[in-house]
Amino acid sequence: MGLDLQLVVDYAEGELKRGDIFLLASDGVWETLGQNRLQELLAKHPDPEEASRTLVDSAFDMGSEGNLTAQVLRIEDTAEGSLKDLLVEGADLPLPPLLSQRQSIDGYEVIDLLHGSEQTLLYKVREASSGRMLVLKTLKQGANSHAKNVLLMEEWLGKRILSKHFPQVISPESRHFLYFLTTWHEGSTLGEMLDDRHHFTVAEIIHIGTRLARALGAIHRLDIIHRDIKPENVHLGKDGKLRILDLSSAVNPALGNGAEPFSGSANHMAPELFSGQAASIQSDLYALGVTLYQLLTRKYPYGEIEAGKFPSFADPIPPTRFRPDIPSWLENILLKSVSRDPERRFEMPEEFLLAMERGENSRIPAPQKTPLASRNRLLTWKITAAVSILVNFFLLYVDAIETLSFSSGPPW
């Protein structure tokens, strides 16, 4: 893997098909055999175990002196359909009626209504066949086709994320209405904990920050941008596990939907999103930094932003102004995360994670204050123009006094 502290993997994304072959090999194998010979041997030996042995033996016979390791994976079948298949299937499903307690739908009994928004409904349900608790998410009657596609996209993205940091999507045995299911976890969101006046310690924030960084790393490697990281979407279970909720705003740029209109919280939106730029890894890391800042201080680094307003971003307020017990190394990490300039933020979640794990040894420098000329160019030009006008008036006044004195001459 080399000697670098970070490993960045080049990858391509495509549709998985039956019969696809994946090869993981050491340089002693692939450098010796070359691309054409590798493909030839893989095509000749359909059995993965036989193929891996053949690759290693062939490299050895050709005099390779490096490490000889080869692992071959062949796709026997694909369980889930493509996103296109899901959208076609979902378009034919009707929305369920408004459900009340003890009503059942496709073998799932409603226990409680967890949340209702302008368009979506979340129910806690019990699966009749197993007795386990699940979450059922659906839409209100009258939802348009775009809202239906967003719900189906959320289900499809959720199925791809096989991580302990996210609720897992559950496929029903049969589905006659438009909804999807996820695992249910007892606990509270960090937003609910804030509302209950929970005081987050520095140690808790470090623990939360490292786990959130790992969670974001898991989805970013799948080319998924969450776009709505905030305390209300981070759940702390009674099992002690932290999970990120709600993929309704998430995008997958590889599918061409990276420029979807943003619908997240204004206070957690990165500055570049207000000017219409697409969401990115850096905008998710910005929201992560704002979330940790908010948990520590109950404030926002740039002050509260009113919905629908285009804010001006000066330098962020140091969190130690509100919490003097925050160590300087943690403050520097948070201020780097919420930098107005995306290029000054952490490049990847793994970089943020490494800084958090190193703690006071992370050596993240304190951010320099941005000059006024860079923060507000219009104000800079106004001040420059005002000073220039005052200087010109002063020079005219001096010139007028000198002219008057010269023309009048001495009194004798």
C-alpha cells in the first residue's frame, strides 16, 4: 500500500452483472503477467479458486520475485434490481392511507406514529412474522411524482449502505403500497438530547466526532453525499451505537443527481451551497463541524442563519468564547472544518478522523483571520472610495487656503 499516511483509492462505478470477475492481486502477480495475460487466464478458468492458483503459479513460473497473492471473486447473481427497476416498480404502487395504531399493512402492525412532516410519515411497526420492531417510511396522500422518486431513491441508497453507522433497509416479503422499511433502534437523536438540556462534554464530542467521521467515510466511498448532517439526523442508540438518519436529501453524483436542489438546514449549509454550487465531501464535513460546534456551545460558528436569507460569512466565532474548557487542538479542528473556503477544510473524513484521534498531537494550526479585502470586497471598495474622497476634499481645502493666502498678500 506504500508508505503514505493516507490511502486514496482510484475507482470506477458501473452496474454489477452476473458473471463479472474481480481480481485483487499483489504486484508480483500483475506486474509479471500483465493485463492481457491476466484476462486470458481469468477467461480460461471460471472457478475462482482455480483461477487464483493459476495466476500465482504462472507468475512464479515466469520468475517473479515479488509477493505472489491473488484473490478472485466471481459474481454468481445480483439480488437487487437497479435503480431504474425500482423506480418503475414504485411508480405502480399506490400510497397507503393514513394509518392509526393497530392497523396493519402487508403484515406490519402500526405501533405508533413517530414523525409527520409536510410530505412524509414515519411509523413504528411490528413485523407479524418475527415480532421485531421496524420503521416504516411513506408519503402522505397527494404526494407528487418527484416526492415518490425521492422516497424510492432514499430506499435504493439505503440498501447500498451496509454499515453499522446507518439503519439497515429491510426488504418486505411482499409490498402492495409505496413505502420502505428500516431497522428500529431505541434511543434519542442528538437534537432531542440538546432539547433535553444534555451537557455534552469534550470527551463525548471527541467520541461522537470520530464515529461520525467513520460514518461519512463509509458513504463517501460509495459516492454518496448526505447533505443534511445535523443533530436531529444523528441517533444515539441505547446500545451505545451512533447512527446517521434520513437519506432523503442524499445524492449520488455518479447517477447525475448531484445538483438536486438543496433542502437541508440553513444553519448547517456550507457557504458555497448558497451560491448554487453542488454538494461535496467538503460540504458534508462542514456540516459535521457545525454539528459538533453546536453540541458543544448551542451556537453556530457564523451565528444563526434565517431560512431564505443569503448570509454573509465573516470569520467563524471561536467556540472557546462560549466554552472555555474546549482544548485548543479541538477548537482548531472545528474551525478548520467550518472554514468558509472549501479548500481550507479537511479533504476527506479520514483526514478529520486522524486529527481527532491524534488529539493534541494533531498539530492543526489555528486559522488566520481573513483580511477585510477578502471577506467583503464591496465594503472594502466603499471604504477605499470614502477615504479617497475625504483625502481629495482635504487636498482641495489645503490648496484653497494656500491660494487665498497668496492672492491676498501680506497686510503691509
